[in-house]
Amino acid sequence: MQRRDLFAAGFGLVSFSAAAQPQVPLRTHALSLLGEPALPADFPHFPWVNPDAPKGGEVALTALGSFDSFNPYILRGTPANGLPNLYDSLLMSSSDEASTEYAHLAAMIEIPADRMGVTFELHEAARWHDGRPVTAEDVVWTFNILRTQGRPFYRAYWADVSEVVAESPRRVAFRFKSNENRELALILGQMSVLPKHFWEGRDFAQPSLDVPVGSGPYRIERFEPGRSVVYRRVGDYWGTNLPTRRGTQNFDVMRYEYFRDATVAFEAFKAGQIDFRTENVARNWATGYDFPAMRRGLVKRDEIRHQIPTGMQAFVMNLRRPLFRDAKVREALMNVFDFEWLNANIFNGLYARTTSFFSNSELASTGLPQGRELEILEPFRAQLPEAVFAQEYRLPTTDGSGNNRDGLRRALDLMRQAGWTIRDRRLVNAQGQRFEFEILLNGATFERVALPYVQWLQRLGVEARVRTVDPAQYQVRTDGFDYDMTVDVIGQSLSPGNEERDFFTCEKAAENGSQNVAGFCHPVVDALVELVINAPDREELIQRTHALDRVLLHGQFVIPQWHLRAFWIAFWDCFGRPERNPKYALGFDSWWIDAARDRTLAEAKRSL
């Protein structure tokens, strides 16, 4: 049998010559960036699910802030939680394999011999909730409307698509500008297809609470704007028996309850108003779960290890502000941050420091550049700081005592080199203007991190303020780049590619709503991003990503924070779970309500 190494071989069949074999399209049930898909075309279900999981029951989940829209694809409005459950995507990602997707809404995938496109053939049975068939025209309309009126992310993500054509009612072809963008077929497969007929006569660019028509396993049953939204499982969902759905989406009802404050949301969980919770506050995890229901065994906790790249969580400086344009200033602010004290005193020692934009993966750069990575960087030497080649990137560290004198001395020296001096215990420039800025947050949780940082900055003579706003206002301000410094999470996958344009390129630094939060712009980064996108094989992708990571780190526009290599979860004991978790996801969509546990829990709650 001919081996199909789809991306390592450039979507081609291996070891035959054009003279000996006809150049025929490749028809397949799956695509992978890392070689052979693990599951055959006739696989019955994903291996981590229970295919016989019972359906039924209701689960209450937490949402923070508010919502005023059921359209998550545009800049305006605050979308409700849970909306991805309404729609099917062309392909379904495997949570047990890195960068592998299987046919889902599309029944078959076709790659032409020249690799200049991808064609999807839709399932004949695919239906919208109103009974209409899902068509190739819906796919074409979705692609075009998202690229023209959707968030800027889509224009960057799909920039290498030249056109999309409905070749028949169930066959849609995407044509590419080149055959070098190795992940483009996969990222098109991630697209949630939207109903063209629903949006006729509606303004897609405006937020709306009109209940949308979907094709997915759930529909919106009812909602209270800003307070709650309830999804009900579709009884005649067309995709129930797809191998990519079997054993998942088992709850009859999913209800999201909105809370303005994370502390109130935690109290609601402890009171039994919320059924399942993922914890992201180390203090809560260490000390917050000593309450009656937990002591009685009615609430369970678990720590689930995963292999997901953790990306970069950091304080991000907005380089659009003149205050942060000097690299010495940015380095000084980094030296003031005392992670070791925070980890010991706030986080109970539970976190690891993040030292790469691709942390927790083989894509993270280490040591000095050498071998192939050095070859990649060498043509850019004249445009880069010598430190990229001569100094290993290392974050400043402290002894955790809270007495960061060495860091403050280094910071003050860097500030003086940048033209700032101490006058009346305040840091000022030659014009006597103070060094002051605001840290914008979207919730009170990070105040306990930002406030100590403000105190450390004050020792340097810097006047920093923390401003906490609700999620809706935060979204508006970040979309318009209206902040000095904020906290951001730049997520990454095991196969970085087109999304890096939105994170780091000059074009996106100037485009409102992009994910280039820092406003970082450097021609070498632009070039390296394109090299990553067009990497011909896995080993070259790793080396090119190492080079990109190294240049980004030496840009020093973020103050790296921390990461956790596990999910912290807590839940009331009414659930059934598969025997194992997938490697790259929590897998909550494969849980179910255990009827016997649910009855026992209901009786026990009456006595609380």
C-alpha cells in the first residue's frame, strides 16, 4: 500500500515519478501535519470517548461578564459563551493527535496533484436546524463574509487563498496562491460553516441577539441578555452517528450562568448552582476547596496532565505608546518583576515560569542558535541585535525574598541609559515628565499579581496604576489598542503557521482588532513568520520556529509570567467520564450525566 505522508511529502504520494504514474488527486478522510493520521477511514469513534455514553441531563456552567450578541465572528459586540456548539466545521480536530483533522461536515477531502488547493465534498445528509441542506454555497458565503466583514484574524489566516468556488451543490474548491503554505488545507477545515439563507436581509457586521440557525449538535433554547443562555441538544441532529461525534455532546441541556465577578462565580459553584468548574487561580486550588460539600465527597477535584503547548502569558507593553519604544526601558521593567516571590507567596509554588512563546513544546528555543537555526538567522544578522547570536535568552531571577535589590539596580541603570533619571524619588525624562502608565485588566483575578508589580515599580520611581474594567469594555479597548500595558495569552499549537501573521506582523500591528496586542513590528519577524508558514517539513518547521521564538524573545516586549501543564477541575459528583483523557484537550464534551450518581447527589444536596 502506498504511504500517505500528507504534509511531510507536500500532500503528495511518496516514491513515484511523474513519468511512471498519472498525476491524480489524493482523496482522503483526514489531513495531518505530522505524518499519517492515526485512525483509518472506517474508524468508528475517537479512541478516548465512550461510544455508548448515555444522553440526557442538564449541566450548569460558568460565564463571566455579560453578552449582547450571538455573532462571535465580528469585532462589535460581546458574544455569548457556547456558540461553537451551534455549528459544524468542515473537518474535526483530533484531541489525541497533534495537528490532525478528520472529515466531519465534509465527507471527503481531495488534494490536487499540484497541491494548489483543496476540495471538500459535503455529507449528503448534512442539514441546518430548519431542515435545509448544508451546501457548497454556504461554505463559499461563509468564507467570503468572514474575510470581508469578520474579525481581522480571518484575513491574515486565509491570506493565501486566491478563490473559493462551489463546483456542485455538495462540492466546494479552495484555490491557493502557492503550494508552499503547508497548513492551509487544515485551517480551512477548521472553518465553522454558517447558513447563507439565515443572514439574507441581516447585517452580518452588526451584533445581534436574533437566535441563529445552526447545523451542530445544539440550538439556543432560551436566554436572558447578559444573564444566561441555554442550549438544548438537537434531537434529530444529522451528525449524531458520525465517528467524529459518537460518544460526545451527551448533555441534553447546557446552561451558562453569567457572573460579574470571579469570586461570586466560585461561591455559586460551592453552593451547587454550577456543576463543573475549571480552576485557574492557584490560591483557590491550594486552599479554597475546604467547604462542606467537598468534605462530604459530593464535590470532586482532579488534576489532569496534558501535552498542550502553553504559549505565552505575559504583561504586554503596547509599543504604539512612545513610553515603551526604547528596548532598554522594556528590559528595565522586566527586571523589576519578581516571579519567584509571587510563586512562593501567591501561587503556592504551583506554576512554572514561561521562557518561550512556544513553551511546553519542542518548538521552544534554547541555548544559543546553532546548526540549521543559525543558518536561518544568519542572513538577518545586520538587522538584529548581536545578543540574538551571542547571548542565551534568560529571564532575571530572584531569591523569592521580596528584596529584589539586584533587579532594581539593573533596572535603574537601564533607565538612565534610556534618558530617565531620579528626581524627588520619581523617574523623569529630560523634560521633567514622569514615567507613568496604566495596566488594563478585564477582571479582579489579576489584581493580586498587578498590584505587587505596581509596588515594585514604585521603588524604581515609576508611577503605575491598575484599571480593571468589565469584559465588554476590555474587548472594546483592546480591539482599539487603547491601553499602555495589559495581560495577554498568545496561544500556540504544535504546528504554528498562518496565525503568526495576526500575532506578530507589521501589517497587523496597525489593524484594529488584530491579535498583535503589543504592536510589535520588525521586518525580520515578518520574514520569519512567512518562513514558518511555508516550512516544507516538520524538522524545518521546528528550526524556523526556534529562530522566530528567539527573535521575539529578544524583542523584550512582554514580561513573561507562568504556565501550568495540567487542567485543574472541580465538579459535583453527578458525572460519568471516559476511562482516559485525550492528550491535547480536557475532553469535557465526552462526559455525561450518570443517572444513579445524579439521584444520589440530589438527595444529599437536600441536607446541605
